[in-house]
Amino acid sequence: MNEVLLRSLTPSVLGILVRRGADFAAAEDAVQDALVEAVRVWPADPPRDPKGWLVTVAWRRFLDATRADAARRRREDLVDEEPAPGPAAAVDDTLQLYFLCAHPSLTPSSAVALTLRAVGGLTTRQIAQAYLVPEATMAQRISRAKRTVSGNGVSPARAKPRARGRFDQPGNVATVLRVLYLVFNEGYSGDVDLAAEAIRLTRQLAAAIDHPEVAGLLALMLLHHARRAARTAPDGSLVPLAEQDRGRWDTESIAEGVGILQAALARDRLGEFQAQAAIAALHADAPTAEETDWVQIVEWYDELARLTDSPVVRLNRAVAVGEADGPRAGLAELAALDDSLPRHAAVAAYLHERDGDLATAARLYAEAAHKAPDLAERDHLTRQAARLNARRCR
């Protein structure tokens, strides 16, 4: 059974059912039934037209479910006669699904889960494993999300709503990109590599829509993912960027990301993902940590702050200023920010260490470890505090 083929066909089959008049929730259920049937039938009797087979079976499942549910008989007006079997239309409805799954009424976690299910073709079990939650919990989350977006449609060509149902505004490009970025940041857990999955889905989106920020996000993902092998030591501990073995970076992904970024920037429609990718490209371009062009990185952070006005961006900018102009300049930038920001204490610890104040740095590393969002980061920060305390006791 070709699982990759099934996953690649899932969004287009689902899109065809929605375009024919099925609401999103019913269509998604029907497609899942068809996928189960494919797993059962295809090994012994593979179809000549896999997509057409899935469309036919899913449409029949949808009709059966619609006719069997007395409370939904009003939908019969939306249901035409069953199309004759044959090759499926070569219309790509994937873009429609991206916008539906990024509906503004969904929470970020629900939008991510629905995207992985409807566009990514992952099973509920795979998504639950990736998020380290029980399968029943994830099933409920996906079910609620499907009910939320049911009855909504969007034109793949123009991404404008066809008002049907209680919501009249699907997510826009920015919302879709944020959902994909959230998927990417989940990284890896269980048997699904969500970072790689996010790259696959973003490639798919980039092929369907000509938008510089889509290209910017794809470039950013490739540049970050290129450093993945060097981010952890054999014992699983985190390796900071400055200490990573750059020989382990994926040069092909870096080259591809830089090329995509350059083409996007040439269109002169700068967005936040392009700016983030430019920063990542400058890190990737430096042969050593000492040769990093921090002055130019600060300039890109200035652009990014102008675009987003994000305190997290300003926090990262303080680090860059500390590298470009010295730790005291970085600390001065940091003083203007709210100390309750995530990782504020870690940044302060790093800059104080660079400035030679080991006692303050050790205290702040310990404080940052206490606030760390995950075990790997907590261990890393705890080790930094222990390292500085050991140096002070010599």
C-alpha cells in the first residue's frame, strides 16, 4: 500500500466533494471511509485511476450517510445524481482546503490539527502521537474543528468566500502561513516528522499560489531545517547555534532556501517571513560563528520589528545588538522590554555573561531554567548556570 500516494490524494479528493456540495465535516468523514476501503482493496486490486476511485467511493459514502440521516434530508437538494465513474477532473482544490482549515474561528491548535488531517492526510492516531495527547482527545478536537468550518467555501483562484453557513470569512493567506509555521515549530515526535510535513505542505501551497510570503515561509523552513542535525548532541542535549558543527548543516537545503528567498525579495513586497528568512540566511552564510554579519542581522531585525511590532522580535534584536555593538548595548535594549517575556531571563543571562558578570548570569540562567517550556531547554539552561557557578568557585 502506497501511503504517500494516499496522503497526496487526500486534499484533492476532499476538495472535489466540497465543491460538489458536501459540507466539510461530512466530506471529510466520507474521504476517511474511502481511504480505509483503499487500504483494504488496493493491495489485491489496485485501480488504474487511484484519484478517480477515491472520489467515486467517497462520494458514494457521502450519499449513503446523507440519505441515512433523517435530520439531514434537507441536504438532498444539494446532492446531484452520482457522477459516472471515470477519470477525476484535473482541478486542484487543495488551496480551498488550506483556507478552510485556517478559519479565523478555530483556535491555533485546532487549525493545525485540521490541516494535518484534511490537507496532510495524516490519521487521527498519527496527529495525536505527534502532539502527545490521547487519540480520543485529538478526535474530539478535529471533530469540533470540522463542525466549525462546515458550510463554508472559498474560491481556489481568488481565495474569496462563497458565503454558505454561519461563517462568511475563511482564513486569509497570513492565517494559513501562521498555521503552517505552527506545524513546523512542533518539530518531531511520535512517528510523524511535523517539520518535514510542514515543508511538504508549504511546497504544495507555493505551487498553488503565487505569493512572496509563501515563498518566504518555505525559505525560512528550509534554512532552519538545514541545521537540524547539528542542534542536539549525541546525549540529546541542545547545542547553541554558535557551537554547532556547521559541517553537519544541509548545504543543499541552504542553497535552495537562499534561492527561493532571493526570488521572493526581488519582488519588493517584503513580509515578516521573508525578513525572518533573511536573518536565517545570514546565519547560514557565515563559515563560522565569529564571521556572522551581526550588523546586517540587526538591520533585518529593524525591518522585522517594523512589520510586526512584536516584543519577541525586539527581544531577539537585543541579542543581535549585543553581538554587533557589545553586550552592554544589548542590555540597554533589553532594559526597555517587559521582563515577563518568554526567554527574557535567558537573553539577559547570556548578555551578562558576555559582559563578565558571572554571578548575575548564573542567577538568571537558573531563573530561566525554572521558566523553560520544555525539558531539553530546561536542562540546557541548568547546565549553563552550573557551568558559571563552577567557574566562580575556582
